[in-house]
Amino acid sequence: MQTIESIKIRVKQMLNDEEGARYSDLMLENAIRQAMGRLDDHLPLMRKLEHLITSEGREVTLTGLLNPLFLIQVDVLPSGGNGPSREVKNGYEYSLQGSTCLLEFNGSYMLKVGETLRVTYAAQQLLSGLDGAVESTLPESAAAAVESSAVSFAYMLRAASLSGVYGTKAGESAQLAEQSKVWKELAEAALSKLRSYQPFEYPDGFALDQWDRPGG
């Protein structure tokens, strides 16, 4: 299982700073956190939640979602579980706040008591030891991409920390920024390959491509 400590060790090696003389643990943790965020753009975790309908209407509040990013699919299971499930398409709107989702149906579907909603959603990948996570969902196939991305962010964070600091070598920040760019290109190439593993289509407006991201 991948952990933040195992990722740190490899990132330090890639930065040629195994003793941590130039990159602090805090800086590396921030870099890894940003790298995990980039992974979520390409390969978020798929989770499911089932909710029993107890009152009729067009709105329902779902609780207990784990680090949700966006909904993928909403299915209705008939009362008692008898009969096939039915997907609700293009007939709802939703908003996410923490582990809660407010789901509002505006099409032909009306909530019926006894039915069960099965919600499939994309969630953040977890790395054991990062932000209190105990388990790690980071696929082994994605570890190298996350490490390269973390190296890129670490170079950029150090470049920013040295900018304008008295005693800094001339051009050092610029060199670090250039190294960050090289590793970013390697990471993005690796992350883009992971997208083909997703069994769903991303929703409209979900930023994936370079031109569709802030600062891209």
C-alpha cells in the first residue's frame, strides 16, 4: 500500500535531496497534496451510495458521501428490490457540500416512498497519512505519475520560496521553475494515459484539458 511516507522517499530521491536539506517535510506534503489533486482530475475514485426514500417529492438530501467530486449516475431501485433498476437521465440538478448532496429532480421522475436511490459518484483518491487518511486508494499504476507531479510542484514551491530572498543565487528560481516545467510535462503525459481506465464520461464543464484549466 502506498503511503505519504513512501511517496516522500521516492520524491526526495528524484529531487536529489534524500537528507531533506532543501525540501522540508511541509513543502513535500504540500507538493504531494497538489499532485493527488491532479490525479483526481484524471482518475478519481468511483463510489456508490444507496438511499431509501421515506417521503415523496422532488428533493432529497443524501448524506455520508466520502470526499465527493461530482455525480456520475443516479439509478432508481423499485420498492422491495423487485424489478430492474432505472437510470434517471438529465432530469436532476445537485449541489455538493462536504459529505452532503442536495439532489433535486426537475424532470418526469417523482420520489416515491419505498424506492431506493443508488448514486454513483466520483470521489477524491486517498493516500494514507495525508490529511488524516488511514486507507490508501492510490493505484500502483498511478504512483509514478503522482511522484513526477509531486516533484514538479516541489520545484515550483521552492522557486516561489526563494524569489526575492536575499542571498539567493542569481537565476536559481528561474532554474527551479524550468525543472518544474520539465517534470510537469512528464507527469501530465503519464496522467493522461490513466484517463482511458475510466468507465464513465466526465460531465460537461469538468476541467481536464490544459486549455480548460485556470492558468492553462
